[in-house]
Amino acid sequence: MATAVSTGPFLLGHATHPDPHMALALAAAQLDAQRASQPAFVPTLALLYLSDRYADQAEAVLAEVGQRWPGVSVVGSTSVGLCVSGVEYIDEPALALMLTDLPRSQFRVFSGRQPLGDGDAWSALVHADPATSDLVELISELADRTGSGYLFGGLVSGRGRRVQLADGVLDGGLSGVAFGDEVGVVSRVTQGCHPIGPTRRVTSADQNVVLTLDGEPALPLLLEELDISLDNAEVAMPRLRQALAGLTDAGDAARGRGGEFGAQTRVRHLIGLDVGREAVVLGDVVVPGMQLNFCTRNPEGARRDLLRICAEIRDELEGDLPEERRAIRGAVYVSCTGRGGPHFGSPNAELRLVQQALGDVPLVGFFAAGEIAHHHLYGYTGVLTVFTEPA
């Protein structure tokens, strides 16, 4: 399978093949065909995503990209699944390559070898290894170095070697490409979980153990919202395994339109119960003052919320006057490995929803082990970012 789309200076090629060099050749043929109608197009930046099945051959693929498009900067990663315009390559050997001719003064590739300095950029696409120490703090620090404080991207997923691409092949840490303030970017976060009870305030906690909510023991509140009892483990355990928790910082909006989670809410795993203290154990540090909602995954809610963020992006680009309208030149979509067609009900369903809502624009991305937006690390979400024409 090999298809391609193009809108303006963002060109996209993608293909699946057991041999990564054959997949690259197929993608290159698509890109060359698009460039034939745009003779002035000279690529400067490539976003390249590879199936994790190609991880051990990443160096050879990157070298071939350099031979085909000399001087182009390359940023990307490997993943268990790739996102492209209307298509999801999940658990199959594939690659996706997007070329753009952004001015070199308006982007900078960064990594541990080439750190990003304070004020060097306005926003940044970030890839990170989930095994990196102090990852949440590093993401927040990186956001502070950008003019807008806005990051978008995700954690590299894979069943073996996890590779990042940043003008070289990297293992571990953070990398990506930072953009200047002249690069038009609009981004939104879509949630994939639905609250099952009221928003409560964390009143006492011990690291990742939630002791009390609104002054009451947390565990009985969870059992009440799930309508279960620990005395009936056969019924209780399956429901507990499906339960998650949405955390929102004090002062941020926990709920958005229609009572769904707002963009600032981070969904975390419920990793245990502390029966002795009537407490709940989460997969993140919790501090008093945070807001917490117990929640479950919800495909229909995820579908509605994905369409909502697409509509919000289109509305923002419309502007109040005809001369203010901006077109989408290209897009990056990072979705959770727990989403995609399997969660939305049919193959390619998630990316087809995006395509139907935004139109047939070039889109590239990957399925991540955690999603990055603003200065937060999310789970079970999608992060959609579009590049626009200048305002």
C-alpha cells in the first residue's frame, strides 16, 4: 500500500514494505512526483517516522534520506504505529516522510547533543524516551525555554529498541525541532476518557497515594462511583482494571464542553489500592489542592472530542474577516497506542475522522507511549497540531 497527498509546501509520502529501503523508495517516488509540479520547492526539513520493525536499520535509512535529499534536516522517531493522512500503520513495517521548505532561520533541531537554549524558539515538536529519568520535569523545563511555552509530541513507543531521529540516530533523552515565531502553529489536545463522578479536590496525599478527597477517604468514594464492593472480587476486579483517574492542577479547568475533560487534565493509571488507609494509588505524584475525577475510557466520547478539536482548529483559522483566513499547510498528529482504529471501531478510523474534519491535508505522526502538549505529559489522548499560512 502506498499513497500520498500534498498541499502547498508540505509534501508527504508513505508506504509499507518488509524492507525499509523499498518503503523509502516508494515514498520517495511519491515525493518526487509532487515536487515535479513545484520546481521551486527545495526541502529543508523532513519529519520521518519509522515502524519499530525498522529500528535496527534506522542508521541506514537516515543515511539514504541524506543521499536522496542532501542537506535536509531530519527529525522523527520509531513507533509501533504511524499516523498519516487517513491511514494508520499499526504493527506493520512502514515509514512516513513529510518534507517542508521552511526557512532555516525558523527552525532548529535539538537533542542532548545540541541542547535548546532559552528563547531560541517559539514552540517545539518533541520526542522522548519513556525510560528517561525525571521526564516530567525535563518536559516542563524545555517548555520554559520556548517563547510560547508550547510543546507538542510524544514518548517513543516500541517493543525493542526505541529510536529518535534528530540529524542523527539517538537512544534515550529528548529531541525534536523547535520553530520560530513566524511558523504558524495551532494545536489542540483531545481526551479519550470520560469522567464517571464529580470533580473532587485532593485534601491529603502521600506521594502517589491519594488519601482523602474533599476530606473523605478516597477508596470508598471510588467504590461508590464504580458501584462495586471489594467483598465481591469477581465483579469488582474487572471494573477496577478499567478505572483511571484524571488529575488537574489547582486553578485549571477540570471539565470542558459537555462535561468532558478539559485540555489541562492528565489521565493516570490506577495502579493499586491501600485498603488499610482506605486510599487509592495512582501512577503519578499527587499533591493536595489538585482536582481529581475517576474515569473510564469511552470510544464514543473520544470520537466526539476528536471532532470538537478539529472544529476548534478550523474555527480559529477562519478569522473574523475574509483576509484573516489561513489555510492548513500540513499537520502532525500524535495519538496514544491505546487509541487508533482498534479503539474507534474499525481500521484507520481515528485518522479518517481527522481527515474528514480537516480535509485532505498532509499529515504525519505516530502512536506514542504518552503524549506531550503544553508542558504536560498525557495519556490516552491525541495531540493535533497544524501548520498554517502566515496570518
